[in-house]
Amino acid sequence: MSEVAKIELDGKIYELPVFTGTENEKAIDISKLRDLTGYITLDSGYKNTGATKSSITFLDGEEGILHYRGYSIEQLASKASFMEVSYLLIYGELPTKDELADFEMSIKKHTLVSEDMKQFFEAYPAKAHPMGVLSSMISSLSTFYPESLDPNRSKEAKNLTIHRLIAKLPTLAAWSFKNSLSHPFMYPRNEFDYCENFLYMMFAMPTEDYKVHPVVVEALNTLLILHADHEQNCSTSTVRIVGSSQANLYSTVSAGISALWGPLHGGANQEVIEMLEQINNDGGNVDKWVAKAKDKEDPFRLMGFGHRVYKNFDPRANIIKKACDDVLEKLNINDPLLAIAKKLEKVALEDAYFKERNLYPNVDFYSGIIYKALGIPTEMFTVMFALGRLPGWIAQWKEMTENKEPIGRPRQIYIGNTSRDYVDISKR
Ligand code: CMC
């Protein structure tokens, strides 16, 4: 007999089905609760709410486990390419050699963006944050490809939209950086792989020969894989909610980019470096800043620490910390911020406040130091996160549309005024 949960309300016992996932995670299915009892569930921030059944990413926050389609993040980060991982997330299986070659070729065919889009960049102020530019540019793609407006077209049409998006996001991201410097845009070069091409468009100049450093390519590949998906986080839930209204993929991902921008989510990687610079400029007194983070009267938080789901360690942070040491050594860079970060981590991990609340370094804690070493400016850090997260957003959107999930529409408990009469303005 299948498992049920019993709930007693107003003296009556109701039975609710229990659903068990493939990794033995359990959920009480409350979808009929309101019809049966008149009650809804209340869960601010969805801390305990499963919004979907998904077969893309598994994570166990207590054990520090992260799997994409069943493969561990440790294996993927050390053995796979970002394109392979993108294929895996979107289509469910690791590609064969031929499938990967076809996928990469299809993406290379679409790396150019319309010349008309170049004009948009001219209208942005020089100080425009690249995340604001990127989300607008990605949404604008829908205006250039009106056939994408119906997300339920044929499989081929859906794939074309997906491949266009994967191909054009690096071009638009790199151009938003070039635009902030008032430098000429570099056109994509299809003899390069995905990471090389992005670095080329970011750092090459028409006036000089540019060689992509293999250590930089490898580090970028690892960082993008580590960020590629993270189940139902804020931006992914945004993507699923926006997509559930049957909005087109470009607008849907643009909404995800906006959600990612916030400092509590992807924007934290920029905040971490700014925090480390602030501590460094302040004389490197780590204890003082740890004390500030613990002070409830002080709004300061230790950026790059804590996670909604990981309560033991973030497996991505472990890989990034090692990669950080590696990259800095290979590129022969001595960054004082790395020493501060390590000291901060050590002090915080031994502190009762952080221990009691299970606050550990998250993916963003060391990623900024690597991006800095790769020559990527601070304001582009969250754009890098978006570049990595794109296949995850697409996979989650594709799964949601294929499962024909209903439009996302949470309920609420109203706590405002009860019914009252309109008062004329002369009497207020
Ligand atoms: N520094 C100091 N105190 C903290 C921190 C921090 N970074 N994070 C959480 N706390 C405290 C918080 O004040 C609360 O204390 P108390 O129980 O006394 O009220 C307790 O820990 C629980 O925190 P919470 O805010 O209720 O936890 P949450 O699950 O709602 O938030 C979080 C998770 C990631 C938003 C939060 O830990 C945070 O703001 N961290 C800093 C920002 C950051 O690094 N974000 C990147 C997350 S990883 C990348 C991604 O996937 O987006």
C-alpha cells in the first residue's frame, strides 16, 4: 500500500499521498488540500515547498552532494567540457562524439547577432551595468526571431531557439563589456571552442594578436560547469514561473538573468570581491568584519557565506577553492585577496555563530578571485554566472514545457483591511 500522510483539521482526519523521489526524498502531495479541507499551506520563501518533480539536478544539502542527470559535479568538473554538460542538462544524456560535434556545429552557426542589435548598445550610458544590458538584449532577441514567440512549436523549432540562445549569449555578454569600455566589438570566431571564443570576444583587440591562455580556458570551463544548474533556486524558479505562462524562451531567460542579478543570489560574486577589497583596504582586520557580520544591528553580511540548501558544505566551493589555488599558481599571480579570503573562511568556520547556523563558504566565495585572475572585471562576474547557468535554465524550461506544467500561481493569506467604504478625498 502506498504511503500516506494524515492531517487532522477541525476534528477530521484527512489522508494525503506521499511521493518519494529516486534519491528517496519524500514529499507530501498537498495539491488537493484546499479542495478537501479549505486550507492552504503557508511557506514564505518556499523554504519547504517542492514546486515540481524534476529529473535534471539532484542536490543533498546535508551531505553536500550535487549531481547533474545522475553524474557527480566532481566528475563533470574534472572530465567534461561545458558544451558536453550543456547537452547533458538539456537533452538528458551525455552526447556521443557525433552528437556533440553536431551540437557544437549548430551553436557555432548562430554566434553572430544581427547588426541592428549593435545599435542598441550605443544608446546605453557608459556606466550601464552589464547585467542590465544583458537581460534587455536577451529579451530583445525575441523581437528578431518572432517565430520563437510560440514556445510549443515543433521540436526542431524549439531546438533552433535553444541553440540560438546558447550561441548569442556569449556574444552579447562580451559586447556589453566592450561597450562599457567604448572599445570595438570583436566578432565571434568559429574556429575557437565555446570558452576560447568568449575569451577572444572579451579580450582581443582588432589592433593586436590575441592568444587565449590554456589555463584560462580550462578554469573558465570548470567555472561554467560548476554554475550550470542548481535545481529550483531563485532564478531557475523565475524561469519556470515566467515560462509557465508560455512566454517565449528569450523573455523567460531574460527574467532569469534579472533574478540572478540580486546580491543574495548570483550578484554575490561581485559583492564578495568588493567585500574582500574593503577588508584589505581597511587593513585586513578579519576579526572586525566577522564581528560586524554577527552583529544583528549591522546590515553587513559575510558575502559568499551561507546557503539556503547546503547546510554542511557547498561541493562547488570545495572545487573552486582548489581551482583558485591552481589558477593563481599557474598564472603566477599573488593576490592579497586570496589570503584574506582564506583567513576569513578559517575565522568564520571556527566561530560559534557560523557553526550554529551552518554557514559555510558557497560557490561565490572563491569564484570572484579566479575571475579576477582571468582578467574579468568585477561588474562582469554575475554575467559569468549567467553564462554558466544558461543550460540549466534552458533544461528546466524545456522540462517544464514538455511536462505541460500548469501556470505558476501561488496563493496567499490576506492580512490587510477587511471590507470598508470609499471615503471622499475632501474628508480624508
Ligand atoms: N553572514 C552573516 N549571517 C548570515 C549569513 C551571512 N552571510 N547568512 C545567513 N546568516 C544568518 C542570518 O542572519 C540568520 O541568522 P538568525 O537565525 O540569527 O536570524 C541565519 O544565518 C539564517 O539565515 P537566512 O537569511 O534566514 O537563510 P536563508 O536560507 O534565507 O538565506 C542566503 C541564504 C544565501 C541568502 C544567506 O545565507 C545570505 O544572505 N548569504 C550571503 C549572500 C550570498 O553569499 N549569496 C550567494 C548564495 S550561493 C549562490 C547562489 O546560488 O545564488
